[in-house]
Amino acid sequence: MKTAKVTLADATYYLAFDGEAMFTLRDDFGGTQLALEAIEQDTRESFAATGAIAAVLRAVHYTHLALP
């Protein structure tokens, strides 16, 4: 599992990329590379895709996850 620490409005979140997230992104976007391509443009659709991807990664966040 890979994680990324994100701070937004003075709150810290950890986004987790595990097997469940990988399969969900594959189902929703066709793969992780296509998911990244979906968020490259400066459009409403890219903004929506960014939110959808963050929701997938947030959905697999474990509160007991200990990170350095």
C-alpha cells in the first residue's frame, strides 16, 4: 500500500492506494495512467475526476494506519 499525506485547510489527511483503490480506479477510469490523464486538463470534468479519485483513495483510509 502506498500513502500520501495531504494537508487541506490546516487538516491533515492520508490518502491510501491499495488493491481496492487500484481495482476501483481500473473499473472507473480504465487504469491508473488513464486516471492521471483524466485530471491533467483545466476543465470541469478534470475537477470532477480529481474529486472522484480522492474519494476512492479516502475511502480506503484506515484510521489505525501508522505513518512516519
